[in-house]
Amino acid sequence: MGIAFYDHRNDKANNPPKDTDYWLRTSHDGGATWQETLLAGSFDETTAPSTDTTGLPGGPGFVGDYQGPAALDNGFAASFALAAPLPGANFKLANPPTDVFFSRIAR
């Protein structure tokens, strides 16, 4: 079994939390013990579109729906979104995009 999630544990400033990572936590013994795998990060969550009616950055942002892990015979696959543009991009958008990624994790 597995669960994927975003968290701010590696954010140093934490005011507001912005450095965000995407993790997969898996259990091979029915949930008695768990192992963690970092799938992606860190990215600045405040650059994602806001959940308010303006859609402008200033977060915490909204990175997307319809994402998560899927069980495979020998592990998991995960699709997930990260805020974009990536650091150093030389453009600004009124409604910043998010990028979708895929990762395959073998047992």
C-alpha cells in the first residue's frame, strides 16, 4: 500500500511555508511499518496559482487535481504536479502554470 503527499518539512523560513516536496510513503506489511521516498522537490508552492478567485500567485498555491500513486506489480507509479515556472525563469504570467511529472518506483 502507498500514499503520496506534499509537505513543507524542508522549508527553513516556514513563514508562510513555501519550499514544498512531494513524497511517497509505502508499506509492505499491511501498515505496520512504512518507508518514505522523496519523489520531487523542493519547489516554491507560493508560485502556483492561488485558490482564491484571482488565480494569481501568493499561495499557498494550488498545484492540481487528479494526481497520486497507482499500484504496479513491482512497485508504484505516481503522477503529480509541481509549481512552475522553475526558479530563474525570465517571464511572469498572470496565471502561472503548473507542470505535471511522472515517476516510477520499483520495490
